[in-house]
Amino acid sequence: MYEFETKGTCSTKIRFDIVDGNLHSVLFDGGCEGNSKAISALVEGMNAAEVSKKLKGLLCGKRGTSCADQFAGAIEQRL
């Protein structure tokens, strides 16, 4: 299980596995519970690199980042 500490978001940490290039067991600590559960459910089993490309650059208000954007960075770091 890979752990990534987020910066500039309501969530504080993202945990996930990458098996054979695909995402599994994605969990967000904190943040918007419904959104984080939705992201986790939607990306389960998907290709990690493709998910990162889709989520990178999505912003939340004026924060300059978002939980999805931080997740994209975490995936890139892990790959």
C-alpha cells in the first residue's frame, strides 16, 4: 500500500495499490467523503497512468490543486 501526504487539500493522505499497472484499494483520509468515495469507486481496476492523465490539473476553487490533482501526482510519483 502506497501512502501519499497531500498538500493544499482537505484530505491529508491518499493510500492506494498499483498491481500490474492498475489501481486498487484507493482510500482518502479526510476531505469530502462523497467525492473521495466516488473517485475510489470509479478508478478501481483502471490503468493508473490513464487515471493520472485524466485527473491531473483539476482544481478545487482557488486552491491551485484538488484531491483529484493530488491523487494524479501521487500516481505519477509511484509509477
